[in-house]
Amino acid sequence: MKTTLFPAIASSMMLTALVLLGSSCSKKADTVTPDCVPTVVEVTAPITVATTWDACHIYHISNMEVNVTAPLTIEAGATIKFDKGAGMLAAGGTITANGTAAKPVVFTSWKDDSYGGDNNGDGSATTPQKADWHWISFGNSSGNSLNYCKILYAGSGSTDLERAVEMGDGANNSITNSVIAHTAGGTMQVSAALDMARCQHSCVATGNTFFDNGHPVIIGVASDFDNSNIFHNPDNVSQKNVCNGIFVDCVDATAVTATWSATEVAYVLGGWSGNSWYMPTNVTRTLGDNVVLKFHKGPSTTGFSLYIPSGVSQLVNYNGTGVEFTSYEDDSRKGDTNGDGASTGMNGSWEGIETSGPNWYPWTNIHYAAH
């Protein structure tokens, strides 16, 4: 899977403010008075100089993808709303959203009256829907950060590449303590609401919440992914994701030593990413206790396999407490990962785990493999 960045639409117009609510703010550059009345700012041009967006404004991005070519800092409590097809791309600049638990930064639909009020002035005539806007992409820039953010109703890319946040291939990009929900997508996606497929090992995703998405997360084989993220609505535990798992792209990222320790859902290998993952010699993957790896049948009848040329030393804790290797269709372990409702694995639905020879491992915690 290769990621193609959504084309940016450049504009030479300057940023203009449109007052839609009450009296105008008394505002100096990058400061907000305590009694400031929130107003709408129409964002009509790229961010080409260091800029701060504050909680005194609702920033409206319509019909364009805003190229960020300079540092953009978004303060706690700020709200950014998007029209259909609109988004943000870090194109040499950085996006830093500094929310708090009490005052998150909200990225949502222009139709969403829950944050910032009825800014489009249509009362209850419209309500937010999945795919109301495109995405936030870090492109090839480094040092981007989303902390205590809500990213809602995104995903209007192509039907098989729906995503809300694309972490890009830069270094030290992070999303922490944030919510990604209501992203467009279903069982046929080849991406996810959070796309980390091309991330460098220094990228971080911790303390986040994913629900009501198609596929919540796709990581690369270079990605650490720990047990701090949750995959359900904290206010309604039955609201999860269509395909509730952590999907692993074995093509786009370089394999390095990494740790996988999430236990609420399974890690899924295979599907669109090929028929096997050949771990480079002496590269290791450390598995936490109670971690489940599921394997897709793959795009051909041969099924998916995991090849570890240096042997069991490459899968640290492969026989740990609760560690299991099973089929993508096996809902008895970590729930419904393929989005088809209750299903069970079938014998031979994936190949198995092998080392040179080939010698296939007969571990008792391998289920539904051909070998």
C-alpha cells in the first residue's frame, strides 16, 4: 500500500475574519481577552508564517486543503471546522495542537453544532455525518503533535483509503490522549482512521480512544504500539469499530525492533499487504502477555505466513501468558476483527509460522494454520 497525498489547493488570499456571533473580539496578536466572544475565522490561504489559533475563534476551512508550510500552534479550546473535501497538510511546516483534558482541540464538521455552536446558521437542518471532511496529514514533515484533541466525522478520501489522521513518514510525530471517532470506512478499507503505516520508529500513539470507525488503526512494522489506547466508546462500551483491531502494514515501513503490547484487540497481519512477512535476520518483535496476532488469508490461496529466519529469538515472549496466533476470522480471541459478526476460524486459513528450511513451528498457541 502506498499513500498518495491529497492535492493541496493554493490560494493567495490573506486570512480574513468573519464575525458571526455577537460583538467582535478585542484581540492582539496571539492573545485572547478573558471576555472574548467566539467568532468565526474563514481560513482561505496557506499557513506561510508562524501562526497561532486560539479558543476565541472557530476556524472554518472550506473547499480546500490548507498547506501548513510554517509552524502552526493550536491552543487549548480551539475549534476547527471543515467542509466536504477540506483538510490540513503539514507541507514543510508543523501542526502542534495543545489541548487539555478540560479544553480539547476539536477538529470536526462544519455541520457539527456541538462544538462552537451553529456556525453555518441553519439551525437543526443539517447534522454531522461520517466523511464530512477529508483529513489531517503530517506528510513528510517531522515534529507534529496532537495532544488532547477530538477528530470527528472525517474520512472523505477515496472509498478504500478512508482516514482521519495520516501520520506521514517524518520523525517524532505523535498523537496522544485524543479521540478519533465517526470516521468513514467499512470492511473493505485498505487504511484506517489513524494511518501510521509509513511512520518512523520515533512516532508515538498513546492514550487515544477509537470508536465508530471502519478500521481504527493501521501501523507499520516499525511501530511500537502499547496498551494505553482503547477501542470502544468509554460512555457506551458496546460502541466499537467495524473491524476492531490494530492492522499491520508489512510493506511501507522498514522493519525494526519494536514492542506490541495492546491487549483489548488483536494485531492483524496480512490481507492487502502481501502473503507473508519476512522478518529481517535478528530483528525482534517483543509481544506482551495476552497479546493476540491474527493472520489474514491473504490475496492468494496460499494464505499468510510469518517467516523468522533467526528462529524463536525473533519473537520475544512468543510463548508468554495468553499469547495466541490465530486466524483473522477467529472472533473467540479479541472479538470481531473482520467486521462480519460472529465467526470462527477455519483450519488452513493461513499458513503458519516458519523458519529456514522451511521448518514450521507446531506451537500449541497456533490456531487454524495449515502447517
